[in-house]
Amino acid sequence: MAQSKGTYRFSFGPWNIDEGADPFGPPVREPIAFSKKLKEYKTLGFDGVQFHDDDAVPDIDSKSGGEILAEAKNVKEMLSGEGLEAEFVAPRLWFAPETIDGGYTSNDAACRQYAIERSKACIDIANILGTDRIVLWLAREGTYIRESKDARVAVERIRDAINAMLAHDPKVRILIEPKPNEPVDSGVIPTIGHAIGLAYMCNDPSRVGGLIESAHSILAGLDPSDDMGYALAHDKLWSVHLNDQGGLKFDQDKSFGSYNLRRAFNQVRILEAYAYGQKGEYVGLDVKAMRTQKLEVSTKHLANSRQTFLYLLDKVTSLDKDFEERLINERDYEELDRYILCHLMGTQY
């Protein structure tokens, strides 16, 4: 087996240890305190914490700038005490009453300004937590009916919001996390191609990149590994959220590789091919525990997803590259297909 070229550190968000509520039913597990969740990270093999702004500072809209920074400093001390670091902070705009019609793309100018100011506060929190990465999941930046917003204007408004963030802090980096739908019917920036196109529209494209979530690519009818390759070609794959998805339905956030192991294999394969993580990028896992899990085993989805990644990394690095190359040169893709399947299943080739 060849030595891995990538550097793989893992992260997840506190929301990935949840109470099991869904749109059709109430919580089934008791909540776990944030401080207790932090103590789980190292035990599970994780080094990075993903944050929304109000994970770090609850009820953020009710607090002054000084209160926000003071609470962020307390969280930074908690992270340091557990030997953890913040991977990124994301403004959670989709919960606020001002963002019912979107934040940056709202038809209400006052609501658009709210979204920008909240995003600036998010950057200030990120600085305290020690990260320069801001993730934009453009949840409600889209339409329920297409006639409600001008698609060109919506893109330009997101660009203007990003430019305001770039101007707020000369070191900040913006990671756009695209998704084609849910909660809105149609997202303005549905794919990584759209996200990277938007990056080049901004005042400093070198500070705007992408975050690819497996399920979001699948919801767009695309393959996540292809999307990762596209972002890598632009040097803009700055984070990944690995999970799995059972077809074109709601965003399931299934454990990585649990639905389609070969699709997961190819995501690990392309990350390894281009030495992902050498520039400090994390392997983020955005997975949910099954609602059936009892409280005492409600972190298995995280440990299992990380272990599946490492198992597949072993499969990637132990692949017979010379044999693979020979089959490609001979254009014998049927044999290549069989070889990959046998390799994944651990059966005699």
C-alpha cells in the first residue's frame, strides 16, 4: 500500500449530535450540552469544530457587539481547553424573521442590510475563534416561485454581500456551499460551478472558494467526486462535507458511504489524488444520527463515517495503479469496472 499523499483532519458541527426531531415528529433524545459535545470530539477522532454564529453566541440578535465578542472569547477558551480548533463560522441567516424571503436576495432592502450586518458580526466571531473561514450556505437565497425574484439581480445581490464581507476584513475567506433546493424550491447558486462563477465576479476572487457537500451534489443530479474535481481544477475546494443520499429527495445527511460505497470511494479517491488537506483543509462530516438511535449511542454515525473514510482511503492507496493505468490505456473499461468492484469488496480478483 502506498503512503497517503493527503493530510486528513476531521470536523463536524455541534448540530450533528442532535435530538432526532424531523419535520414529521418531535425530538426522541435528550439534548446534550454544548460543553459536553466538545468533550466528544477527540474521543471520536475529530480535531475541528464547525460553527454557526449562534452556536458560538446563542440569541445573537439580542446582544450588543461587546457581549457577542465576550461570549466568543469564552468559546475560544473552551476549544483550547479541549485541544480543538474552529474550522469555520457560518451566519445562520435562515432562522431569522428578517430572512423569510432570503437574506442577501430579499426583496426588502432593510432585510438585505440585516443579512450583511449579521454576516459582518459572524466574521468578528470567527476572528475571536481563530479561523479566517466563513461558510455561506445560501439556504433561502432562491425562490418559491420564479416570478418573485429577478435571477440576475439575485446573483448580483449575493456578489455585493460577499464584497461587503471581503471589505470588512482583509484576511477573511468566503466558502460558498451550493445547494439546488430545500428549503426553497430553487436556489440561486445551485451547484459548485455557479459558486465558482460567483467567486470570479467578486472584488477579490482569490478569497472566495467553495465547500462541497456530497448530498447537495447528488440532489442536483451530479456526482460529488466530479464536483470536487471541478473545484480542484480552480484551486477552490476549500472544504468538504461528506455524507450520503438516497436519491433525489430531501437532504438526508446519511452516514458517509452508507448508501453508495463506490460513490464514496471516488470522493476519497479524488481527494487523495490531489493531496487534499495539505493546505489546512478539513474533511467535514455533515451527518445525522438515525432517529431510532438511543442517547447513549447517538454519536455512532460520526465515528462510523470517519472510519468509512479511512477504510476507503486504504482501498484508494492500495489500488494497483499500474494495472489500472494499463486497463485505461487498453480502453478495457469493463475489466477496470470489475477490478474496482472486486477491490472494494475484498474478493479475489
